[in-house]
Amino acid sequence: MTQHSVKTYEHWIGGKFTPGQGDRFGDVFNPALGTPQSRVNLATASDVDAAVAAAQSAFETWGSTSVSARVRIMFTFRELLVQHEGELAELISQENGKMIGDARGEVMRGREVVEFACGIPQLLKGEFSDQISAGVDSHTFRQPLGVVAGITPFNFPIMVPLWMHPVAIACGNTFILKPSERVPGASDMVARLYAEAGLPDGVFNVVHGDKVAVDAILEHPDIAAVSFVGSTPIAKYVHEGATKAGKRVQALGGAKNHAVVMPDADLDYAADHLVAAGYGSAGQRCMAISAVIAVGPVADELIVKVKERTLALRIGAGNDPGADMGPLVTAAARDRVLDYVAQGEAAGADLVVDGREHTVEGHESGFFVGPTLFDNTTTDMSVYTDEIFGPVLTVLRVPTLETAISLINANPYGNGTAVFTSSGEVARTFQRNVHVGMIGINVPVPVPMAFHSFGGWKDSLFGDHHMHGPEGVRFYTQAKVVTTRWPHVSGESLAQLNFPTAH
């Protein structure tokens, strides 16, 4: 493929598309076809410098722009996301591989954060204490940090970035987004929509790239905070690098999400939702259910129901209206999943449904893996211990709820978990005792609404703040406390050398 025969994604810096200063490019694949469809310019450290300079310049005015003016732009941006929802969904499907309906859902869930950001005036209100001492008042308020950055993954090309930049920008910061180089299209389109909404040049910038761009962001002295979503090893790397550079950082890592099925659960309901949660987006979700814990005698019947539904799934391209599940994002991702399936089989897990050697007519070179189901998995097998990030569902059998909770708590990840039950007592015991950040009761993928915050525990989160919601506002702002006295022009001075006390 020649250099000029495909579309090239460029950086968005200072309100315009800007060619990179380097000569490195990456291919952007259509996962269903297995062929490159465009390419993306990979940033140099100089490109990051240019984006920071543009953001710094914009912050001089944006940081002091009235909150009402900032919110009006957010309202307009929200309407543009509605108008372009179909276009965004098609673009995401072409580059990520997920079904168009799934991509639409991603756009909608991301838009909810914009709607949350439209209420930022209420969220930025401070507190006031009258007469804390004689003639003295005290109040608090929050101010933006300055230039902040987000580093986001391939699996949600628009939703995860929307967890970050609407809140940061509405709070008065300027933003640099480094999206996954595998899925650059949605970020460039969002940049155009922000401009159409009236966002001043330089407030939102997009720098495409790989580790070179990431390191430049982590090391740059003029970036105040970094948000990240991705795998646990990279989350640790980002957290350590940004913290060493004196930045605020929130880094969301990997997951091994469990769903406990109790004997009193509605098994048809549970099986439907386990299949949807395990195989949706081809398992490429940080909140996907990948481990099912069957409690007591429920396992045999549950396996039959899950197997029946797994075999009924239809695999195809993202724009195929009759398909349920699309391809993996890259050939490397496909090969990695296939290797894990082989490892699970070799370790002695029962391979109930084998998704290997799966091809789709007309898409023989696509990165497809069929849904795969293991039974009698144990906690020492790699298909359980590792985050596979593919359409592989494993079933473990335990005797009691207490054993299930202990198994979950022993896992190093703590992102999301769920329990299927008809017992309020079981649900309450579960939600109080599991060491996990997001919990579903008969809800397998418990992603919070935008007015709550998203984040896990243990190796699923590095840093002190979850994303979006109230914790997002706190992350992107810093507090000031003001103590005020207006002394009389004449009269006795109240100054004293000892520590002041209320009187």
C-alpha cells in the first residue's frame, strides 16, 4: 500500500489538523477484513511539546472563562454527539471491529458524561462558614489544574476518552488526548465537533502515537495530571512515571471480573446475561465477565444453558445486522486468545465450546475467534489467572457463597463483579464482603452511570481517584480555603504573636 493511497490521520493541535514532525506511521486495520484501511502519524516528543504549548496558551483565557460560558459549549457539544451518533458508531465499528449497535451504545454512554459535565456549576460550588472567629469568615472554592492529559485504549475509542475530557474541560482545564493508535478516527472527529461547538482553539488537542508520545506526556513538566485506562502493567508504568514527575495520576488497569451464580438464581436469566457479558465486544471490555463461579449444585444445569446460548451466537463483521459478535482488534490479539485456549485445554479444563478455527464467509482474513467456554477451571490455570481480553468464558465450581467470595478476594484484580441470586441476604453479604470497586446484583456489567464514579480496587486502579462523576471533578480541580477578616479602620489592633484562637 503506497504512502498516498490511504487516508492519514493527523494530530489536532491548536484548533487544526497538523502533520507530525516525525516520519513514523502506523497502519489502522479493518479487523473484519484483516487489511489496513488507513494510517496514523505517530507523534514525536516535539509534537507533544507543540500540543502542550497550544494548551498552555489556551488555558490563559479558558481557565478564567465563566463557568456558564463553558457549560454552554458543553450543551452544544452534547447535541452534536447526538446528531453524529450513527457516523461515530460506523467509524468505531470499522476500526475496532465491534458491532454497530454496540458502538452506538458506547457513544451514548460516553455522552452521559457530557451531560454530567453540563451540570458542572452545581458541582464546583464551594462552602462558606460565617463568623468562625470574631469578624472572621472562611470559604472554599476549586480551581482547574491547567494542562491535563488522557491516554486511552482501543476497546472504547470514544467512551473512555469521554470519561475524561468533558469533565476536565468543563472544570476549566485544557486537554491533550493520546488515543490508541489502532483507533484514531473517533478522536479526530470529536476534535472537529468540539470546534463546531465553539470550543476555543487549543483547549482540546489530539496527539496520536505510541510509547514515544506516552513517555513525552509523562515527562512533560507543564502537564499537571494524567488519566489512563489500559492493562495493569502499563497502568503501573504510567502511575510510576507520572508520579515521579510530580503529576496527579489516575491509572485504571486490567480486570478479571467474576460472576457468582447461586442455586436460587433464575438460571435462564443468568445464562442470557453471562453470554452477553462474556462475549459482547468479543470480550474486549475491562468490565467483561470472564470467570463464572457456580455455587453448589447449580453448575451442571448452568453449563447446559450457557453452552446452548454460546453455540447460537452468530459471528460476523460489525456492519452485519444478523451478527452478534465481531472480530478481535488485531491479528496479535487473535493469536494471543488462541494461545490461551490451547493453554486451558492442555491444563485440563473441559473445553465445552471451542471457538478456534472460526472463519466468516467473505472475511476469511479477518481477526475472528469464536466464543469459547471452559468448565471445571481451577485458579492455577492461565485461562483464569490472566486477563485474556477475548471471547473466553471460564467456569469454576465452589461449594458455598463464602468460598466464592474468598476466591474473588484472593484475585489480584478488583474491577467489577456480580452475583445472580433471588436472596436479599445473599446480595447484602456479597456486596459488603467482596474486595471489588464495582458490584452488580443480577447485573453482570455494573458500569456506573456518569453521576457516580468508575473505578476498581487492587491491581485494577493506581492512584487515589476514580473516573468521571464526583471523583472526576475532584481530580481535575484543586481546592483553596480563604480566611477573611475586614478590620476596622481605627481601633485596637487584633494582631498577636501567639497562635490565633477563636474568641
